[in-house]
Amino acid sequence: MRFSAPKGSYDVLPPESAAFLAVRDALSRPAILAGYEYIETPIFEDTALFARGVGESTDVVSKEMYTFEDKGGRSLTLRPEGTAGVMRAVIEHKLHAGQLPVKLWYAGPNFRYERPQHGRYRHFTQVGAEAIGVDAPMLDAEVVALAWDGYRALGLREFRLLLTSLGDSTCRPPYRALLQSFLNRLELDADTRRRVELNPLRVLDDKRPEVQAELEGAPVMVDHLCRDCAEHYDGVRTRLADVGVQWEEAPQLVRGLDYYMRTTFEFVHSGLGSQSAIGGGGRYDGLSAAIGGPELTGIGWALGVDRTLLAMRAEDIALPTRSRVQVYGVPLGAAAAERLFVLVASLRAAGVSADLAYGGRGLKGAMKAADRSGAAYAVVLGDRDIEAGAAALKDLRSGEQIAVPLDALVATIQELLS
RNA sequence: GUGGGUGUAGCUCAGCUGGUUAGAGCACCGGGUUGUGAUCCCGGGUGUCGCGGGUUCAAGUCCCGUCACUCACCCCA
């Protein structure tokens, strides 16, 4: 039996793993700079949390959840997205009882049972940010801008921000009825007719050209916003313009999770084939109440780490390479290896990254390893150096080499590196 | 879940209409040099030809199944 990573999952291996970490850090940094604090919630939650929070009618809940029963007979589900769990934690621990908004960020894996495809995995990693408890257009704009800043910081240029408003409980129901009556007049296949009943907004986002042709002249939500929603949306756009964020109006934009309302957005990139979304989010003012909490507004996003990496590759952006050490020990013989073992420990204690050639390689092999490690300096030590009380310190870029007394090595190296 | 494509070394791939011990480049390991890394020279194949069956005197090559990957649909990060 030869094992392999489960279908739709993948291993993050060096040297690319360095890029994975760098992307995760770059996407979360803007939120950290804006005062968002780190939160970590369980990877599994009560199944009902997602069913109620995300919505029974969504594909995510109806067919993509990894659900299992534990030994105590509880139905648990590996989280398919991050917001519901965060909101649950906020409500459970009454974080909203303090100063608002509650600003949180997180990163980690999510799970959806889907057919794998380029950029679509059953196990995927997202960085998320949520701002809970304040219903202000300015906060919406901040959240969107933080994602924008993260992508820009990575050097991405060919992404677009799609923006719209999905209305709220005042204006969406009448619009929904209006859209349904429009759609019911069209010639549509059975699957699509079913969607008209279940989630008519989703029909607008159908990619099939023949369906799009039918949709000509369909009513769109943004033309039917109530006064409050329209004002809110105007405010968001004004504030986004104030900070230089560029967006495209996307009245057909629909998200896969039921809890979104009002401000809704998606970051798309052309380099990913059909999985074009690299991040998305929106306002979820009804989520808290849907999972049994108080009336509590919120807005947030989730950005795909693996998809962002693919987008960077598509744009030929140089990815951070493997982590390197500054100093590499090259021992000649067992006694020297023992000395160097202690020396690299001292270097590390002094804040200098260091490694040495393990495994009794020959001098040539050890020097090769030093070269590949990317180290600036090699410390070559053999019996005759030990006897002389000095090691050979070699500058691996210039090739120059000097003798340094053993007890002065750490200090000398620190000085050279500063 | 539906349909198409692809699976040969760590990586990228070659292997013609079935034919003998399955190859190349890169990478890797060792040696040239028990005291010096990129170059150079020499040596080393590191392989369940995805897996399982079938056809055949003979299968990496043909057929069936299966698994994985991949592309599109659906959906989404």
C-alpha cells in the first residue's frame, strides 16, 4: 500500500512552502496594522452551526460538507468557511459586550467536498478578517481596502475588485419576487428552474452564454435597493474612492453563502482558469441572529492563500525562496564536528542562523552543502585548527578566508554580519 | 455530481506501426582533492513504466477496469 495525500488535498513542500507562509503573512498584515486581533477557532464545529449560518439552500451545506459523528453521537462538520465559527465564538464569549467593532483576523484550513480542479481543493487555506458590531459604510470600506492592500503588497496587478450591494431584509424580498417573475417567463432547463425557486439571484451569475442571452434586461438588485441600503452603498463607494481603491460595479455578483447582505465583493484574477475568485466577502448582518445570537452586524472577507499563490505565478511574480542560514559549519572529522555542534548552538543563541554538515560528509560535500545553504560564511574546522585554536572563516561570496580564534568566532561573525 | 485529456527516474520528458538488459537533460550521490563550495573531468539509475486484470510467443506500447492528476460544467476561496 502506497499512501498519497487524499484526493483534493496537497502537501506544501519546501522550497515553495516559504512562499506559502509569505503569502499568508502578507494577506494578514494590513489587518494587523488596522488593529485586528488574532483569533483561532476549532476546525470542526456543530453541523447545525453551518446549516443555519451558511444556509441550507447553499451548495456548500447541501452537498459539500465533511460531516461526521463523534463517539459521543454529536454531528460535527469540518469548517467549510471561517465566518460562522468566528461569529459563534464572539457570541459565546460575548466579545461584543466590549468596545465595538470587534476586529478579528485568522488563517487556516477549510474543507469542502468538491471535484478538485486547478485552484479548487477539498482542503484549502484562507486568511480571514471580520469586523463585527458596527454598521458603518466607512467600516465596509476599510475591510475591502485591507484585502486590496494585501494583494497589492504581494505585487499582484491583474486582479479586479467586483462590488455590489445585495440589499437587506427590507428590499431583497420584494426584489427577489420581481426577479422570480421575470425568470419564470424565460425558457430555462429544469435545474435552473429549480434554482429560480431556491435562490433566484444565483441564476444571474450563470456562465452559460445561452442563459446569459436570456437574462438580457433582467432586473438587478442595485436598481431596487431601499433608501437605507442605497445610502449605505453610496457611502461605501465614496470611502473606497477616498483611499484609492478601484472597483467595478458587478450587479450580477452573487456569493455562495446565504448570510451575505448589503455590501458584497469578490476579488477575481484572470490567471486561474475558471476558478477566478481569489478572495471575497461582504456584510452579514443577519448571521448572528440566524445562529441564535443577538442582533449583531458584521462584515468580513476570506482570501484564498493557494489561489493567491496561483495568481502570483500567473503574473510571474517572484516568490520568496527558501529560508536560508547565515553561517554554515564545515567539520573535518569527529572532534571538529563536536566543536562545531556547540558553536552553531552559540551562534543561534546570539541570533545568528546557523547550520552544519551532519552525517560525516567529506570536505567537498560539506562545502557543497554550505554553498547550497545560502550562507554568507562557512566555518571550516579540522584537527589542526583545533590544535592552533583558530577556525577558518570563509566568505562564501568572495572566497576569502581568515583565521579566527575559536573563542572570538561568535563575536567576529556577529560583527561581520551587522 | 457530468463530460474530455494525461499518467515512464526526484523534476521536465523521449521511447516509431507490440520485440531482447527502459533512455536523455537537469537534479542527486561518490571520486578526481581524508583542507575548500558555482566550473571542469570520471563514475553511479536512484524505476512497481500509477495500480489490477485481459489479449499475445512477447505489453511501457493494444483492450477493460480502477486510482490519481488535469481541463471544462456545476459551484466557489
